[in-house]
Amino acid sequence: MRIKGINIPHCKNTTHFTPVPIPTPSQVRLPMKMHSGAPAVPVVNVGQEVKTGQLIATAFQGKASSPVHASICGKVKSIDQLHPITGEKEVSIVITANEEQSKYENITPPVVTTTQEFLNAVEDSGVVGLGGAGYPTALKLTLKEGVHLDYILINGAECEPYITSDTRAMVDYTQDVFEGCVLMKKYIQPKEVVICIEDNKPEAIKKFQELSQSSEGISVRVLPSNYPQGERKVLVYNVTGRIVPEGARLPDIGCVVLNCTTVAVFTQYIKTGMPLTHRIVTVDGSAVRKPQNVIAPIGTPIQYIFNHCGLTDDVDKIIMGGPMMGTAVPSMEMPLLKYNNALLAFNKEDSKPAWEAPCIKCGRCIEKCPMNLMPSHIEDAFERKDLELLVKLKVIMCVECGCCAYLCPSKRPLAQVTKLASNMVWEAPRR
């Protein structure tokens, strides 16, 4: 059995575009919360000189958190307490660039000889889920006592349209991804590490198949290219046949899923000592003049990245991430975050809001939901504020893939409504 998913246009225009570093921006803004969990804690002061790779904020001890490192060489301009765009309470460190860019002189590769030293290195690298989830990677790999993994799945599906940053990581940093698999096999000791790649990425498939031939316990699984193949629960089911129960975590069923770029980054840190400061970003969309993959310092204003690639005059909507699960941004001053794998810009024609019509009870949203939910029924229950029914409909199992809204002939905002309904259920105990 396999979750079929839906067929959507791939639009992988930048598949063969090797990532190119962009010039250093004059300023970066590094939020302390670029991950799930608690924000990092600043350890630098306003006016202090910092260099690329230097620790500027430590992980919040005792909670899910991740450290932050300077992505450019320069001076700490400010430590803001409020987000400049949204006004929310969100601490961020602003660094202005020096003319000469240099790496922090105390960077050294960590010593890794035990499982705990490996986990410490993964945490110290600052890496989080770079496919968009943003969960601190070290915590994913830290297992409760008595828990043993059967599978670590390396997610190279990259099923969203337009995005090719993971594809390029697999092709350009193949050895780093594979060495990361070897490290996890040694220190986390799953029964098997499976590199999962959709069949529309033949170059990456070939490279990993060649490397895995002589490695026991590391294999490649080629998957059909459909959506949402890369969603973690879908991936687990399609590769292992295991179902993640309501309220359960993946380790509860013997599985962990890690993004392929995430694996490359912590491997590079273990080899060189350089933490996460830059990332590959796909820049594409109908309003982008020169679609490409770039390597940009984390915290770079997205306006600066788009200026490098060029925008058409009729740009109307900017999305961080993919068109299915990404987030529309309110301002071009927003900084590039750790988990932002793509920046998409669309013109007015492609950004026109859909005309909503009443539900025609066609059942397409129910038929194709990868979690076997009933989105149209959830919409009705949400409109009636029927909390008990929403719980019975298992709304919190929604993975927010957007298949329901994409397929709906009436253009109902089913994905957005289901998200709101899920929040209602989660917040009910607090109320």
C-alpha cells in the first residue's frame, strides 16, 4: 500500500542551476527564533565586532532551542526586542558588514568519538530542519531511554513545485550527505538509513546508489514524484508501511526523518567546525527575471536576494517556501531564515485570488487527503464552532499539505480553515 498523493506541476526550472554565492549584504537581521521551540539567548552586546561563524546566541537550556551564529563579519548594530515588521515580541540581532569579510579565528572541528559528542556537535552546528520544519535536529536524534530506531529516513523527495535547493544539495554535496548517514549509522545505530528520493531526480539517485552499494545498512529508495511525498508522515508510510498514530511522535514507531540538506550541514560542521551561517535558496516564480539557486547569508533581507536575481515590474506576491505550504510575506525587509529553502515571486496574473463558490459535495478533498480526513466536514464543523465534532474528525492529524484546497473545484479555502480548526482544538485546553 502507498499513499498516492496528487499530481501537480513540478516547475523545477532551476534543477540544473548550481548554487551561486551572492555578494555580502550590508546588513543582516538574525532572529533568535528560527526554529521550533524557545528562542536562542544573545551572548553579544551592541557595538561588539563579530566574525562569520562566531556564536552570537546560545540555545535556551532545558528547552527545544538552537544556537545562532554570525553569518557575516561586522559590528552588532542593535539587539531589537520587537519584530520590525509585525511588531511581535521577537528578539533579533542586527549586524552591519565590514569591508573585509573573514571567518572567526577560533573555529575548529569538534571531537566526535561517542554518541553524546555526536549529538553535541549536531546541536552546536546550529542546524535545524532545513526543509521548512525548523525543528532542532539534535533533539530529533536524542532518543528516550529504551527507544531504538529501525529507520532514519533522509528526505530528498522535495515534492513542492519550484524548489530545487535540496536537489542541488544532493548533487553538489553528495559526499557530505552520505558521510552524515554513515555517522548516524555509527552513533545513533538505527537498523537502516534510507535515502528517499523522487524519481524525477535521476542524477542524485545515481550518485547515492553508487555510494550505498558497499555500505551495509544504508540504502536508496526511489519514490514516485507526486505530492505530498516529502511530508514526513506520508514518507514514513510509503517507505516503511508504518502509520503515525494521533498524538504520537515518529520515534514512537521507530522512525526519524531528516532533511538531506540538514544532514549535509551538520556533516560539514563536524569536518570543518564551520556552523550554519549560509544556506542554499531557490529563487523562482513568474515575477523573477533570472531564476536560480543562490547561497545567501542567513538574515539577508529578501529584497537584497531578489535584487540579485531581478524582479519584473508587476510583482504582486512573495512566498517563503513552496506555493503549496509556503508563507506569503508582508514585507521585502523580512530576513532569510534558517529553514527558508525557497523565495518565490509571482506576478499579478498568477496571484489573483480564486473566486469562491459554495461546496458542491464532490468529495474530491476527502478522496485525496493523504491523512484520510474529511476537509469539507471539518469546514462545516469549524463554521459552527463545534469543538467536539472537530476532535472526532481528527483535525489535528492534518499535515497542512493543501491538497484539499488545490483540488477543490469551488475554490474553498479548505487548507486555511483546517489550520484554524486545528488551532482551535489545540488551544481549547488552555481556555
